Amino acid sequence: MHALLFRKWGTRVKGRDWYDLEWYIKKGVSLDLHQFLLRARDTGEWTEDTITREQLIALLKVKIDAVSFSYIREDFVRFIPDPTVLDIWGSTYFKSLIDKLKAQ
């Protein structure tokens, strides 16, 4: 999650970060907010003493609005046998997906 939100590559994106986000949410894996907070504070990306699920969702929505999903798909397509499964990858899909994000 930290890499997806805070990677400093400018317009370059890692499709794997987005695949991982999708995989963890679909599998129902809960994000450890405390560990995320420690990592984000350690790198200077978050300065507050706490972070809530709602704040994390807000960060994700900003990121979703800022990235190019065509670049994300292009980066990841070489790793999968059927590229049409990525046709749904876009801002609408990921915004609906992050609503299902579990965090503790």
C-alpha cells in the first residue's frame, strides 16, 4: 500500500502495485493500519500520529484520480495470459474496489 501511494517515480507506475491492491482486497486481507502508519511516518509521507481507514481511502482516491490507468495496464499486461481481464481497470473500478478495503 505504501509503494502504491508514495512511490516517487513521477508518471511511471507499477502495475504490480495495483494488482496487489486488487488481490488483497478480493481475498479479504485486512490492512494493518498501524504498520502502514509506521512506514508512512518513517518515510515522511504522513506526519500525523494516527491514520484512519477513511483517511487512507481518501489518499487512495486522490491517487486513483492522478494516475493513468492505460500506463498501469501497459506495465502489467506482460505478466498475464489474458490481457482483456485488465479492461475493467480504471478509476471507477478501483474506487468501487477500495470501498471494500478492510483495515484494522
